[in-house]
Amino acid sequence: MLFGLDGVEIGLVIVFLTLFAGIMTGFPVAFAIGGAGAISFAIIAALDSAGLLIHEAIDSGSAEYAALLAEGVIRESISVFRYPELPRVEVALFPGGWEQAMERNLSFMVNRMNERVIAGQSIETLLAVLMFVMMGIVLERSKIAEDLLTTMARVFGPLPGGLAVSIVIVGAFLAASTGIVGATVVTMGLLALPTMLRNNYSPELATGVIAASGTLGQIIPPSIVIVLLGTLVGDLYATGQETRAQLAGCTDALTYLAKPAVLSVGTLFQAALLPGLFLALLYGLYAFGFALWKPASAPPVQISGSAGEPVTRNEALTWYLAAPVALILAVVLGAGGGVIGSQAISVSDYAEREDTAMLRTSVSEQCQAAMIDLHGQEMWDASVAQRAAMAAAGDTGEVVLLTEDERTAALERALSDAAPIGSGVATIFTMLALLLILARGVSPSSNPAPLIAGGVGVVLALICDMLFIGPLTGNGATFLILAIPFFIALYGARVAMMRLSQNELLRVVFPPLVLIVAVLGSILGGITNPTPAAALGAAGAIMLAAYRKLKEENGKSKIIIWASFALIIMILFGVNFDLRITREVVPVQDWIAYFIAQIAYHFAFFGLLFSAWVLFRTNILSPVVRETAKVTSMVFTILIGSQLLNLVLISFGGEHHIQQYLRSFDNEIVVFFVVMAILFILGFVLDFLEIIYIVIPIVGPVIYGGTLDPAWVTIMIAINLQTSFLTPPFGFALFYLRGVAPSSVTTGHIYRGVIPFVGIQVLCLVLLYMFPGIVTILPRLLG
């Protein structure tokens, strides 16, 4: 063996060194990865043909190997790492020759590109990347960051370290609205860094907090990292659990786990929200603590400007704290007491089966032992007893139809159990009530009559829901019953919006906040998947940017406002009426709703086209489209190149060798720590895209093939990858900031400034390991 290493290990070293050399040449990374795959394959093929690379494989024809199989050891679990004493046999890396390996790689390449890039199931999710990128670039070009920084500096500047804290808040806000690290770091570096330095802030703190806050877009949804990871880890989790089931002696993962092995991007978004906000909180606490420790390096700063009408302390406590808390508490108590809840009634035509066994019991002895170890003896015994009772009663497990009387009784029970107030109605009118309350707090001296009228509309809507709307009330009738109270409440909300717009903080925060709530709310609430939500976000960002541009020019910005209302009307009518006009019988109200929805749709579409024209006319849309094309092209090119590199690893057994090494550990937590350490180290030299597409597919089947929660594993990986933007020498956030920082700020300042924040990210990983509920609680509640 060359250098005392196995041929596969030498091949892995060659691939890594070739990749590292390709990246160091300065050649575009997207092409360097594919080139590294082709060059490393040529080098390995030449050495293998010369007989210099020898792989010592286990002799599957030996008596020792046969003895292990006779003992019940699964063939896939036998490796040179777990059983080093087994006899070996020397084989070439490419048993059929490099020509056969290359031919196989090319066919695999075509199939994978068709699967993952052109026409596969993941292509729809990957389209969300394009639209999230466009959403972020449009919002960055609309100067939302500049307004946010100025406003937050006025609010938090008088506090110790207030400017640094405001940077963290703006970074978290931009992360949820843009998710583009480069744009966020550059924008905050240009706008905030000179101000912080003029006010005697430490260069290390200033540069560190800007670089770190700019990377929050990698973890706070909508995150491109989460989308890209989601397209991979769903398949990896399913593959890993199938392998786990087979190693346990079971036929498939569903039998072994008693549940499907499914992981979606929406679930990952739910899991990422709280950890992202938690990490931002840790950043803010560090900045505040640094200011208390070294007051001269982070002094309070008074920024000139007014936030709106002066409000007394009692008024602020009443309208900003007491009234909203009382309202939310009343809604929570109503939901807990059964007053507010779902009014959906669904009665099955089939009898409910309460005696169905939880586990499949017709399995092999080895699978039985593994299932008992996983689920517990009690559940297994209960399942066996249920199966036996069903068999004794002649129950074949088939479903049984309900009689008409049984179905009527079930319907009556469901009607009596329905909540008086629907959860959807309660949610909509609670949000309107909160809007009215905040408007009263913003301008206490204004006439309260319109807000009181809006409040009357909210109360009237809840009373109408209790008295006139039941589970059997149609959507159209529900809409008509609530129309008058809704428009009364909407009148108050319109006045409230006008008063809120007089407050600088709310005027700056509210428009992008609505967009964030619309995009994230539709994903986290399970209303839609990330791709339509990303389309909504991109369209909303274009309309918001055009509105701001028209306001600067004193143009016809009301067109965009009415187009936004048309979009809301279209959604309301689409939800509350059946707009399928191809039915045999279409009621009159559905025809009316269809025409109204069509008019609203076309007007909203006209508003979007008008917004795009405004941005095109002002030379904003063209750079946005070019930047979006650059970023998405880079992502897809890296995806193609990484597939080539992975196929090279597979061709000489490198991927299988690494997975066997990881599976040789008896403790899956140790394996997870090893992988996390490798990812952290690779973050010093590789970008997150290369790590996602090259490393994760190799180690994924192992770390997703155990008992660890897949959403928790993915979020831990995402936060780990976030450090790749901050770790010298190739942290991209450091390069972005270095490019816009003044000459008085040295590279040493930037490097020293980010070190504490890298430590905070490691601390966050430790805390998430100790308290995994931070990650898993939101998916569990929303699920």
C-alpha cells in the first residue's frame, strides 16, 4: 500500500487536495468543484491503472465472514473498522477498470441532473431559492435597511451599547425579510460602521456585531440554507431510516418506526425560527454586556429625531402593555375553555377503530427484538394482544361502514362539541383589535370615535359568529353574515393605519413586517409550501419597493395600495366560496364570487406589472434581475459540480468507506459530534454551499439514520454552517465587510471582532444540545 494507507483513503486525500487547490486558485468556485472532480478522477484512475492504489477489502468468501453471517450479523454492518480481524483481499479501486467507472458516472450524472435539477421532485423547492433571493435583493435595493438602521438607532441609541443592539435587531429583521448575507453585511457596513466609529465605539465590537448580525439570514426563516438543506435531508432521512430498519432486520422503515420517515422544508422553517431568534438574543446580550464591561468602548448615543406624538408613561403602559395582554389572555382563555376553536365538522362514513394495533407484529425475530428495544415491551405486548383479539373475533382489519343512524348520531355529537366562535374568525378580528389598540396608544390625543367604531365591529363579528354561524353554515353565508361587522372593523382599522403611519418606528417597520408575516405565516402555519410563499414574497417585495419609490416621487402610489387590497379580496373570496365553475350546478353566490375574484385577480396582477414597470423605469429592476440570475446560477452550478464530485467519491468507494467508518462508532452522539467538528473545521476553508452539496450527502445517511430528531440535526448543522461566514481566513462576511470598511479599520480589527461571535455560535450549539426543545417545540405545536 502506498504510504501505508488504503487505496480508498489515498483517493479521498487526492479528492480533498484537488478541491482545495482548485478553490485556492481563485477560479470561480462553482466551476472549481466540477473541475476538481474531473481532475481527481483522472489522477486516481491513472494511479489505479499503474497498480499503485490497492484497496484491502474484506474477504467475503472466508470462513470467518460466513460465521458472522451465521450469527445473524447483517451483511451491511460488516466493515473493516468494526471487524478489523477479518481476512482481507487486495482489489483494485476500479474492479471493472476506469473506463467502466467513467461510463457509469456519466449515466448517473445524467439521471441525477434530471432528478435534482431539471425535472425531479426537489426542483419545485429549489425554485423557492430563486424567489427568496429576488425578494431579498429587491428589499435591499428599496433602502429598507437604511430606514431601519436610522430608526432603531434613535430608539436604542441612548442605552449602553445601544447602537450595537440596534444592529442586531436590524440584522434579525433583515434576515427574516431578505436572508441575503452579502447585501445585509455591506448595507450595514456602509451605513452603521462610520456612525459607530464616530461615536467612539470599539472597532472590534462594531465590525464583529455587523458581520455576525448579517449572517442571521442563514438561520432565521426564510433561509436559503434551510431550503437547500431541506431538498437534501428529506431524502437522506428516508434513506438513513430505511438502512436503519434493514440493519435492525426489518423490511422497511414504516414497519420499524410505526410512522413514515418524512421531513419537509416547512417543518425545518418551523424548527429554525426560535433558534434563530435565540442566537440574535445572545448577540444582543453580548453587545449590552460588553458596553457594561467597557462603557468607553460602547457609549450611549443620542440620535436626533422624533418618533411621533409624545405619550405619557401611564398611556404607554395601558395601550402598549395592559390592553394587548388582556386581549391576548382573553383569547387564550376562550380557546382553553372551548369558546374558541375549530368549527370544521368531518364525520367519516367508516367506524372508528380504537383496537387497531400500533405496531406490525408479523416480523422476524431479529426485527421483533429491535422493535421492542425501540418502542418498549409494553407497546409490543399491547400490539400482540390487540392482533390476537382481532383474529379471535374474526376481524380481518377491514374498515366497516356506519349505518345511517350511527352516522346521524356521530354528526350530532360533532355539532354539540363544536366551538361557538371559529378559530379563523377569532384570529382575524383579534389582529384587527390589536391594530386598533396600538393606534390608540400611538396618538392618544386624536378622536377615539373611529377606533371605537372599529372595536364595535370586532365585538359585533364575534356575536354574529356565536348566534348565526354554525359548523354547517356554508362559506358563502358565513362571509355575508360577517361582511357588515368586518367592514365596520375595517373602517376603524383604516383610521388606525393612518395614525400608525405617523409614528416613524411603525411606519418603517410595519410594511416589511406585513410581508414577513404573510410569507412566514403561510409556511409555518402549514397553509402552503415554501415555493408559493416565496412567490408571494417576491411579488410583495416588488410592490413594496415600487410604493416607496413612488412616494419619493409623489407619484400614483395608491394604485399599489388598491392592488394589495385586491389581492386580499381575491384570497378572501377564494377561501370562502367554491370557485370551481366547471361543476354541473353552480349556485348564484358562487358565480358572483367568481367574477369578483377574477376582477380582483386581474387588478392585483396589473398592480404587480405596474410595480415592475416603476422599478424598471427607475433602473432598479434590471440590476435586481441580474443579481438574482448570478446568485441562482451560482447555486445551481455548484449543485451540478458537487454531484460530479460526489459521483467520483462513489465510483472508487470513498463515500461508502466514510460511512462505514462513522457507523463503526457504537454511540450515535459521538458520530454526530465528529461530523459537527468536521463541518466546523471545513467552514474555515469552504463555503456553506460546498459543504451542503459535497459533505452532507456523504455523512447524511449516517447521522440521519439513528434516533436523533432529524429537524434538530438539520438546525444544528445550519447554525454550524453559519460560522463558515465568520471564521478566518475565508469567511465571506469578513470579505464583504473589509470591502466597505474605512481605512482606519484593519483586517485585524475584523478578525478579532468576530472571534467572540464565533464563540457565541458554539455556545448556542451547546445550549441547543442541552435544551433540544428550543428546536422541536414549535414543529410539535404547529404540527
